[in-house]
Amino acid sequence: MTLWPVPLLGDAPDAGFPDPGACRHPDGLVAVGGDLSTERLLDAYRNGIFPWYEAEGPILWWSPDPRAVLVPGHVHVPKRLARTLRQGRHEITVDGAFETVIEACAERRDEGTWITPGMLRAYTGLHEAGNAHSLEIWMDGELAGGVYGVAVGAMFYAESKVHVRRDASKIALVELMRHLERRGYLLCDCQLWNPHLEQFNVRMIDRGDFLRLVRHAVARPSPGFADAADRS
């Protein structure tokens, strides 16, 4: 068995991350430890790194290679889903129910969840700081699905989505991408490939190219995520 040396993060809030471009771990594990303070999370996302770990273990920080991304304006919408969207039976809000969405994402995982209580608190803090956002899908006055993630500059990191009604998480993803396109975001990170993303024209790019795109996107002024009208 090969042992891969992984840097340990210091406890100081300003302890920086190692260069993810130099990561040699086969799964993209960049560092271990630290905390989930707003400052550290934003530093991670500015460098193309995200946390993903189990409640009983240490905090693990990742930058996988290759990276799954969706490009606003270049998302494929399957025919059946396009018909559903045209029916207009759903309503959309942005940042209208962030805590409800992230809590639903944490609960609706038959195989377990990586959204630990600590993650819930941390991302709620990011939301209160204006960096984490949600898009909600409503049907018949009830939350049918949603997605949440983190915005840094013109970069959006989609973290998790959930559905209560059929196709509502897919609707949420498509509406999120349309929203990002209208706002002027350059890229939406989806972290890892999965069959669900394949139908939406997900692109796999190597880590070096991804990190260059991240540096460009996070250096752009923030296009903002929600206006008052979006929340109602």
C-alpha cells in the first residue's frame, strides 16, 4: 500500500493551503485539518479547493484531477426536461430559503451525508456573509427542490442539490445555470463526474486548466447573486 504524505493545516485562521497544482495524491487530497471558518473556506474556494469529510474524521480538503464543470450558456437540457420546464408549473426564488435547502440536502441521503452539523453551521455562516447562495424550486406553494453553493468573484461552486418532487433537482440545476448566465458568471464547478451530470454537457478538465480558470474568475468583480426581486 502506498502512503501519500498530505500536509497538515495549522490551527491559525491565516494558515494557508499548499498549492493544489502540486498535489500528487491520486484522488486530489490537498490537506488535512484546520477549521471551517468563513475566512478559511473562502481561501479554499479562491484556490479551487473544497472540504469533504465524514463527521467522525478530520477535515479533508480536495482538489481532484480532472474536474467536472458546467459552463453557463453551454448546458444541454434533455428533451423531456425541456418539456417540463416549458409547462411552467414551478416558481423560482434565489436565496429565499437557504437553510431549508441545505438542511434538506443533508437529510435526503440514503447512503449517508457529508454535510455534517459542522458543515451546516459553516455554510450558513458563509450565507450570512454573502458568499453562499441557494436557488429554490417551488410547486403548489411548497419547496420541491433546490441547489446551493458558493460564489467567489465570477466563479460558482455548486455544492449539493435536493428534490422533493420528481425532476425538481434537475430543474433547479438548469435554472441555476440560466441564472449564472444572466448574472455573468464564467464557470460552475461540480467537483466530480457522475452520470446525472453527463446529460447536461458536463466537461472534464485537467486540474492545471481548472486552476487557471479559477484564478481568472475569482479575480473578476462579483456580479452579485440575488436582488430583492429574486427572493420573492
